[in-house]
Amino acid sequence: MAIARQVLCLSAFLSLPNARSEPIRYSLAEEADSGSLVGNLAQDAGLTPAQLSARRARLVSEDGRQHFRLDRATGRLVVADRLDREELCGQSGACMLPFELLLANPLQFFRVEVALEDINDHSPIFPAEGVTFTVVEMTEPGSRFPLEVARDLDIGSNSIQAYNITPENEYFSVSFGSRIKSKKYVELVLEKPLDREEQAEMDFSLIAIDGGSPPKSGTTQIHIIILDVNDNAPIFTQELYDVQVLENAPKGAVIRTVLATDRDAGVNGDISYQFSQTVDQSDSLFEIDSKSGEIKLTKPLDFEAADTHELSVRATDGGGLSAICKVLVEVLDVNDNAPELVVSSFSNPLPENSEPGTVVALFSVRDRDAGANGKISCALEDQLFFSLRPAYKNYYELVTVSALDREEMAQYILTVTAADAGSPPLTTTQTFTVDISDVNDNAPVFNQTSYTMYVRENNVPTVLVGAVSAADADVGLNAKVTYSLSPIQPTEQPSCSCISVNSENGHVFVLKPLDYEKMRQTEVVVSASDGGSPPLRANVTVRLVVVDENDNAPVVLYPAQDSSPASSELVPMAAEAGYLITKVVAVDADSGQNSWLSYHLLRATDPGLFAVGAQSGEVRLRRPVTDRDTVKQKLIVLVRDNGQPPLSATAALNALLLKDFSDMRQPHSSPATEDEGGSLTTYLIISLVFVSLLFLISTVAFIARKVCRRKELKGGHVLYGADNLPSSLADAAAAGTLPHGYCYEISLTTGSGNSEFKFLKPILPSLPPQHCAIGATPSDEQVFPCVPVTTDNVAPDHVATVSAEHFNHLSFN
């Protein structure tokens, strides 16, 4: 866009009347350095340096390239960059660089032209550094050989002006000039005939010289090859070649090289070799290299077939001239036949129970050579189990010398070497691979001398408990092991019929559930038999150990737990804490920790009165007996084993608390009475719950009434005695089913804002947990918490009590 604007401005300037009609011209040699002076443009334009600055003078070129620079301070025109005429104008005769000097205020411009003069700054250059010509020696004089002209970038007198040959010779000259359309040419001209025999090649330089001062030149090398005429035939170095070759020479071996020469050169001097004629069939044994003349073997020679061979070799040059020579090949006999080993018979495989001296193989040896080369000796490398034995003439036998064992060595690789007496001797080896066939001579062997297997009692039928394994050193059918249970001898203890063994893999199964208490272990004999004929076998003892499971609950031996009434133990009222009442004896049919028994007090009329030894089962008094204790105490002792999960049994016993052992008037309760007592106890519990709810409702109503009329209340107490008990409790007392006194204590205070009550502990612990026994202490099995509720400032005369002293002789279950 900047160039377009400059062109438009220039067009506009040309139309202005202030443009100068004649341009200001300067001349400048190319390659001038940057800053070189071209001329005083301000002076030539009739301007002063001050005007250049005031009118903002600048240079504008048509192509937009600034080759020159104006110094406004001095008005001088200088070179901006190095100028190369060949780069700017090429081969043009004149090289003009035009531009304009532009001034403002008023607008005015001056056209300036700078003529760039050529200098001799380029040397002539040939297209190639060297040129080769081939010229037949019979070429006529005056023949021309064109060359590529040299190129010089300079013009005019600085361009190429002449060509010269150096060093000068009498055979060639150079001709150059211009033809149609000023096309230049350069040619070599043959001045006299060439003679290859005098000089086969020649070299000289062609020089191009320009007209500069000083002149510059360019050079190319000319190489002339003179071609020969075929006027000489090939000549062999020998007319007859004698060759001696060993008959064992390998295929491809070079036995001789024939050589012919030709004085001619080039194609006329190229010689090729071939067999010209054949006297016998020797051409199939030999070949000749057509270029080198090497004679090679195509197949091995055989002295026994032919001891001499005659060959005829022809050498031909490129012009068709040829020569012939003879080659006589003499074959030398050598020990080239190795012994031959022929196997007549071979027994394989060989049974391992073969007797020493058994013939394994029969073979013969021979050698085609004669004399010492035909004498053969045989040897066996390994003679520990086998050896060679001469048979008839050149026959040998391979026989065994000791007993064989397939389990130690299943295969023998025997190498027989046959060697002749030649020098050097030739050998032949024959390998016999003897496989030893198996004989059933090894019985199965168990991997253990005995087996111990474990099974838990009460197992599922056909459970896998283990496996036996036996190996047989034989192979094939002789090594196939089958398992079975061996019958028990009559004198031995009969074995368990619950064990079975898999005949294929030796897995041992228990066919039915076992009971540790009936059978703790058993032994069977497992037999392993191979598949040989006759079969061999081995026996092993398998001991099956039954592992105990906790499947038996403890059995109480004492006291007896039958349908008869439980036995009663007499305890004096004066007995102290720790007094031994009785001892519970129990047993467990299991073993180990499953039979470890522990004893616990499960239930008692008064749990705080008794203690049971956890390990001994001894029942002792925990505290001294008091008068308030019930005469007849019933205890339930839990006997539990240590199995997982544990099993248990209970033992029931009675204890009679007597002041005197003579007082034995209390009869034992019958079972029917006890059952009836159990039912009455249930009814009693229901009645007590009902009475408690009724009492609670009455208490709440009473408290509500007291809150409403707290000023009218003056306190009082309520006494529930035997005469005014509720009907349900009275009936229960009359029936003899009510336990020891159950105490309800109600405390009332005059003016109090609330009322409270307290449950005292009942004497009987066998009642449900909502009741509380008087004087009871926590035990391992039951804890009956008492919930006391008290009221502040309670007077003793405000407490009413319901007593159960009327029911001292009640029975309970």
C-alpha cells in the first residue's frame, strides 16, 4: 500500500508545473560502500541545505527501495547499502536507478537518475570442472568437439574475450565465436591424426579470459581418451598347464588359473575364457570363470573312477580374436573313504531283567579304500553295561555285560566308533539308543509309614477325612496304584465297617456318623496294589481318631433326680456361714473341656442364704440361719459343661432348717401337692399384681384428694391386717399359697404437699422381679431391686404394715 501511495503521489507530482523537465544524472561504480558520495544533490538542484530541512526534503523511488540516502544538513547524496549491478540489472547493457527528490511548501520535485557502472568483479565459470572425450585413433583431422561455454556475470569488456589451451599441444586447438542470434560457442578442433600406441590418453586445460583490468579467468580440465583398433590376438602365458589335485578336494575349490594377455585396450583387450572342446566327460567335473580364468571343481573327484582329466581352454578378446591352451589334471589318491557300518539286527526295547550276555545288536563294517586305509577297528565308548564282541569276519555283536535296572537308567545311548588305519584315519560313528522296558519289580511305597486321621463325632455320612498316597517306581500299568481295605486277620480285633477308601486316589471316607462315647479311635489296614502281573502290594495302617463334640449334657448322680420327692437335707438353726449342707455330684460323658463342669445356684427360696461351689458342687450356708428364714428351703442347682455351646442340667434339693434334729414332724410334700402349689403361685402373682394396681390407683386418688383439701387433713394411718385384707389376699392366705410377708409401707405427713410409699423386699425370691424380698442379697442368677420411696418427716405412728406371720407354714413351688 505504501508503494501504491508513492506511485500515486509521483503521478500527481508529474502533473504539477513545479516539476523540473530534465533529470539530474549521476554515475556510480557498483560495489560502492555504504555512505559513499554520489553527488551534492542540493547544489545540483539549486537549493541550499537550509531549504532541504525547511521544506522536508525526502527521496521517493518507483519500486519503494531506498538505495540512496539524502543528508539534509549538507545536501549530499550518499549510498545507503552496497549496490550489486548483476543483482539489480542482470545482463542489461545499462543499469539506471531512478528516484525523485520531493520538497514541500511549495510542493516541488526533482527527478534523479544514477547510472550504475559495471566493474570486473566476477570470474568466468565453466559449467563443469572437467570434460572427457573418447576419440578413435583413426578420427580424421578437422573433427570438432563442442564444449559448454563459460559464463561471466559481468558485461561489456569485462565479459569473456578469449579461450586458450594450456599447455599447448599439436593435436587440438580451440575455436569460439557467435552464431545466429549472438549465441556463443566453444569447440575443440582435431589438428592431426591420433595414435593410441604412442599416447593412449592426454590431458590439458581450457582457460576462459575476460577483458577486465586486471583480467580474470576460469578453467576446466579436458581429458582425451584415444580408442584402440583391434589388431592384436590374445596370448596364453603357457600352452600346457599341469595340475595335481587331491581326490578329496571340495566342491568349488580352485585347482588352477589360466592367463592370457592382449596388447589392445578397451573392448579389444577384454578377454573371456571358456572350454573349447571336451575329450571325455570332464566338463561335468570342472567349470571356468569367464573373466578371471579360474578353473573350479563342480563336484568331488574320485581317483578310483579316473586318475587324469584333459581340458581345452579358449581365450577370446572383444574383437573376436582368440587363442587355445591345454590343461592336464592329475588326480591324487587319498584316504577319502570312511568306514561304513551296516546294522543287521537291533533289539529295542530291552527288558530290564535281561541276562548278561544278551545280544542287543549285530552289525558289519567295511571300507572302500585298500591297504592300510581299508583296515578297520571298532570301539564302544561306554563299556559298563554293554560291550562289543567280534562275531564272524567283519561282524560285531553288541551285548550286555551286567544286570540292568530301568528305575536307575531308563535309556542308554551307545556310540560305536569304526576307524580305519589311514593317515589321518577316518572314522564313522553309529549311535544305538537302547530303551529299557519295565518289569514289575517294585512294589508301591506309601509316603508315610502310618496315617492318623481325625473326624468329629456326629459327622455327616461319607465325609472325607484324609487321603493315603503311594508311589510305584515302575511305569505304565506296573505303576498304576489302586487302593483297598485289607481284610483283618482272624486273631486281630475286627475293624470298623464305617471306613471306606477310594481305589483311584486313596481318599478316606467315614460312611456313617460316629459317637465318641462309643468309639474313640479305630485302625484299618489300607493296601496299595500295582497293575503288574502278578501285582505287588504294600500295606499301611490308618488310625482314625474321633474328636469329641459337646453332645452330652451333664448327668446329676447326687442327689438322685427321679420321680420320687427330692431329698431333704437337715440344717441346724445354729449352723454358721460356710456350713456344708450337701454336695451335688454330676458327670459328663464327653471328654476334655466338654466335660469340665461348673455349678451355679439357679434358684432358691432364699438365694442369699446359700452358696454353691462353682467347681466342687458343694452347697454351703452363705450366712447364719435366722428365725425369720423359712423352715423348708428349696434349691435348684444348675450344672453346666464347658462346651460350645454349653449343655446343662439341674439338680433340685430341699433343706430343712431345724432347731432340733428330733423335730422331724414336717411331712414331705407329695408331687401332686407341689404341682398344685405351682398353679396357686401363678394365681397369687396375678392377685398381687391386681392388688398393687388397685393400691396404686387408691394412693393416687388419696394424694389428689389431699392436695385439694390439704388444710382439712390432719394425718392418719391405715392398717391392713389379717381381718381387713382384701378378699383376694385373704383367700390366698387361707389357701396357703401366699409367700412370706409382703410389706407395703405408706407414710403420710400432715400438711405435706405429696405422699410417698415404699415397697419392702419380700422374703421369697421366687416371685417375679417386680417384687422385692426382705433381707435378700444379689446372687449370680437373680437380682431383685427394691424401690424405696420415702417421705420427709415421717412419724413412726404413721406406718402401717401388712404381715404374713399368719402364713408361716405355707408351701411354695
